[in-house]
Amino acid sequence: MTAAPPASSPSAALNEIARAASVPVELDESALAVPDTVAAACDLLGLAPRTVANEGCLVAFVAFVAPEAGEAAPAVVEIPLGEQLPRVC
């Protein structure tokens, strides 16, 4: 019997796959399905939903589409390290 892999966050999963494939990955955070209750809890605790470990997240890769002129440049999503600490605003 093998142990189940530990829960991972979308950021950690994407970083692991990108490093293994030696490719960059762009995350469209607006496309993440975050339930209102989870978003509220993350906001209250000062955490980013993309860095919170969860069970059963799906990571899908799609073709890259270059941003149009005037669109914001994509942000770099780092792999979460250590314990998650609330943001201090």
C-alpha cells in the first residue's frame, strides 16, 4: 500500500509541473473556481487561494495566447514555501 500524495496548492502543482517540463506557466487567477466561503476565509486570514493546499484540484494546460496591446503583463506565481502566514496589510 502506498501513501497518498500530500495535499497541494494550485501554485505548488503548477510550479512542480513547469519545473519538470522546463517550461514557463501562466496562471489566469480569474479562472480559478474559488467558492465564496473559501474566498471569504482566505481574505479574513490574509491568504491567497492559489497558495492554499486543497484536495482534488485540477490543473489543466492550454495553448498560450499573447496579450493584446495595453493588457497587463502576467504575474509570476512562486511555489509556496514553509508555513502559510497571513498577509499583513
